[in-house]
Amino acid sequence: MAERIQWADLPESLIESISARTGPITSGHAVTDGQNSPLAAVLETRDGKVFVKGLPSDHRMVITQAREAAAAPLVKGISPELLWQFDEDGWNVLGFEHIDGRSADYRPDSPDIDLVIELMEALSAIEIPPGPGPWKPIETRFRTYVDDPADALAFAGQSLTHTDWMPDNILISQGQAWLIDWAWATPAQSWTDPAFWVLRLVARGHTIQQAETIAARLPAYAAADPEHVAVFARANMSMWNEIERDHPSPWATTMAATARAWAKHHRA
């Protein structure tokens, strides 16, 4: 997890580079949600609010900025628009349209569930264009979490998937769900996003059966090969066990226990 830098503590040269794109900045404050970017702030400008996020140019995770920029033109209408980007004075920074919303509520009977379904339906129609890009295919991401690296090919595809369906990455605003933070955008089969969501739903109080029934409202998940879903569940168990071991925290413990229960469900 990156340590969040307060707006007032940013280098003056960085603030100048940002204000060159936004115009005069009247105020700025760091946001508390999110984990990956040391710079994440909402700015008040003459023309309205802007959300900025950034990393030092030599940061080991700066590739996530490139993924966000590459995903942006593909997800107009379901994600805030990318307004500008730069790599100057040792910083890589993205400026986004600001959406004034709240994090999604995944608890049973939440009306947000229907909005997220609509969001996933729109996302499932988007494919990553052929050619090179900053992507890390899902079969590469998951090769160490399956019994045989070839097993991860069951997840491979060219659909644009988000993969990180934590509630903070969904903003609910004026009856629409907006998807933010494309740091882990991944080419994959489109059913994998609803599958990732299953774990988040169970962690918020759904039974596994309830969560999978919700996910099956997405045609891609409903049509997925059950054996492939079972492999995916086991891979997520291995991943979350590793996260719990290497980065112990209450949320990691919850997610690891949830992933183990889901994998056991698919062994029954």
C-alpha cells in the first residue's frame, strides 16, 4: 500500500505541472480511498473539480498508470473521462473527470446490485484492440496460482476486464454505477469479472449460492464452463492465501476465508 501524500506536501514543481493543465487551483485534498497511488487528490479549479492520481516516474508500479490511460478511451460512459496525462519532473500523473458519488453497497438487498449488473453488462461488450499494450494477460497473472500454468489458459481472452471489484472502485452517482481505478485492467474471458465479484458479494454478507445467482444474471458467467469456474475459484484461494500471509490485515483475512469457502463449494 502506497503512503498517501497530502496535497500541501507535494513538490511545487508538480503542482505547477498540474495547474498548467487545470488552470488555477483554489484548493486540493487527498482522498482516503484506494491503496496504490501516493498522489490521489480532488482539486477545485475555476472550471470545476478534477481528480488526479500519480506515481513517481521510477516507481515499480508506474505501469498501472499506463494501463489506466490505455483503458480510458475504451470505457467512456462507464468510467470518468481521462482529461490529460503527463510524465514530467519525475512524476507520472493522470487527470480525470470528477464524479461526485459514493462507494457501492454490496450487502444483500442493496439497490446498488442492479446498477453494478448494468455496469458489468456494458463492460462485457468491450474488447481490447489487437496489438501491444501495457496489459498483463490473466493467464500470466494467475499462472503461479494454478496447479499447472496451462490451466490458466481457461481464463484467457481479449475482453477488457477490471478484476478489482472492491466497493470503493464503484461510484454510485445519480442512479448510475461508475467504474474507477483501472490499474489492474486485464485481457481475459468476460466471465472472470462477475467471478471476481462473487467473492466481494460473499464478503459483504451473501451466501455463495446467492452471490453466484447474482453473477449468473450476467450471460457470460451463466455460460461459463463450471470446471473453469472451479479452477478460477481455486486460483483465487491461492492468491488470497498468499496476500493474507504476506500482507496480513482484517480485509485480507476476510477475503482469504471467503476464497477458501468458495473453492470448497466448487469441490463439493
